Amino acid sequence: MSETKHNWTKEEILDIYNKPMMELLYDAATIHRLHHDPNVVQVSTLLSIKTGGCSEDCGYCPQAARYHTDIEGNDLMSVQQVKAQALRAKSTGSSRVCMGAAWRNVKDGEEFDQVLEMVRTINKLDMEVCCTLGMITENQAQRLAEAGLYAYNHNLDSSEEYYKEVISTRGYQDRLDTIGNVRKTNVTVCSGGIIGMGEKVEDRAGMLVALSTLNPQPESTPINALVAVEGTPLEDEQPVEIWDMIRMVATTRIVMPETQVRLSAGRTQMSREGQAMCFLAGANSIFAGDKLLTTPNPDVNEDMKMFDALGLNPQKPFTKKVQPQTVEASSSQFEALGEKPKWTRPDHKIERNELAKASAKLEK
Ligand code: SF4
């Protein structure tokens, strides 16, 4: 089995991305087979446990409070509601539940304690638990690990250069710091990005440089195709071509051979044949459920029909890593520190984000 390389350059990655398609597919499928069972695909269910009202200005996101979108905001779900949804996900073949909250960063207090209880509850259902809660400190990462968290998602979104064109309210280094905090625990790292935000191919390669040079590399990498939502600054972006998605998946597979590559947002715009080519190119995970936080996703039954047609099987939980132990809140060795982290705030504005904010104000 080949060694994982941690010093990929942008030029090397661009050379891979731009190969003739048949060669690229062959190379990616060959590497995929060396490291994974090509007939097994992990199924994750993404659950929005707190929707909308976020203070950040991510140009693609309908949950940012400053843009005028049709998203209905919701307060934090109860532990019982989350448990019911997790059981439903388990009964339809999901091995992982990923809980997303539209927060800039985690704040110690009642709501975070409730999320920790959700993590304990789902881990006891023998499912892998993932959270995506925004930026977290090392202490918060440790508390999540102690509760039994299996993975933490924090996407780099794009290259460092293009990131500044999409988000102004935090910096790339803040993202890397959160990933670093997760890495200090036994929680696995899930980090990827979005294509179709107006970035160049060089930015896609730049994002893969940032991810693949992490050591260890992320255990899972979601590749999203932008779902352009009306009211967001990126509402006019054109849908990503399936060929771009296949190239991105294949390149990710080649530079991160061990990583679980997840086909994420944008699957409703892809045909079954297009998705099959992504699986051939090395994708081995999908998000299930009719919604991905707030954007549409294929129906679970449709996905199972696709699995049947392609002879794919859902991956069992804890195939890659043993189940974490849950420590009850009463026996916790960590206390809330109430830290107020000083996140870097790049002093710049993004014109199209400002325009979207201004037009949302006018509509109100
Ligand atoms: S992507 Fe996350 S951090 Fe950015 S606006 Fe949306 S919910 Fe907030």
C-alpha cells in the first residue's frame, strides 16, 4: 500500500486535476481500491439542530442572519427530538449522525451542555456522532471527546486566497486553529469545501494543498457543489458541471488516499450516472436525508435504489476506528472555562456580501 504524502504542491495537484478524464478516473479508482472496499459507501445523516440567525457572513449560506432568505430559524432542538431523528436515521441505513448548529463559535453554557448530552445519547445508540458547531477551543474539543464524539466537521471551504472573497468575519487561520484543537483529542477531523463559488481551478487545488498537507490528513473530506440560494451573495452562480465534481473527487482521492471522501451538497443536481462516476472516482460517503441543513437532498429511498442498482452496501459504524467511550457529565474531568477566544477578524469587506446585506435590509 502506498505511503500517504504530506507535501503536495499546487502544481502537482493541478497536474492531477487536469489529466485526461479516463486517465484520472483510472488512477483514482486504482488508489481507491488499494485503501477501501469500492463497494462500500458510508451513509451519514445531517441534522440541523439549530437553524438560522448566524452572525457570520459566509457568502454561500442561507443561515447567515444578514441575508434575506426563506429559511425558518429554529432554536436548539431537545435531546429527545435528536434521539428520535437519530433512531430514524439508523433504521434507514445511516451509520453516522452529523449535528449542525448555525453558530459562529461554541459558547460554554446550557446550550453546549445540551449538545454534549446529545453526543452521549447518540453514541449510546452505537452510531458515529459528528458535530459541526463553528469554531471551538481546545477545552471544548476535549469536552466533546469525553462525551463520545467521533468526528468534528470544520470545512476550509476553499483556498486561503479565495476564502477572503467569500467570508470576511473570520480568517483561514481561525479554521485551521479549530482543526488543530480537535486534533489534540481523539476525535477525528472532517474537513472539506465547496466548489462552484466562482473560484478558479487553482483555488480548488489550493484547498487540497491545505487539507492534504495536514498531518494526519482529515479522516473525512466533504466535497460540496454550491447550491445557490436566492438572497445570498452567491445566488447567481451557475451550477457546477458534473465533470468538475468528478475531477475534484478523483483528485481528492489521489492526494488523500485514506480519507473518506463525501459527496455532499449538490447531489440533487446530479444524475445517478454522474454519482456513479463519482463513486468510481473514489467518493465513498454520502449525506442521506431529504435536507442538508437547509438545502434539498435526494430522498433516502432514492439513494437505496441507487445503492441496489450499483451493488453498493452501506458501511457499518466504527469500521475505521473503535467506538469512543462516553463519560457521563457527573464524572467529567473537564469544567467549562467560559473562555472568550480572540478570533482573528480580517479587516476587510466583501462588496457582494455588503450588497446582499443592503438589499435584504431594503426588502424588510
Ligand atoms: S456557514 Fe456556518 S458559520 Fe457561515 S453563516 Fe452559515 S451557519 Fe454561519
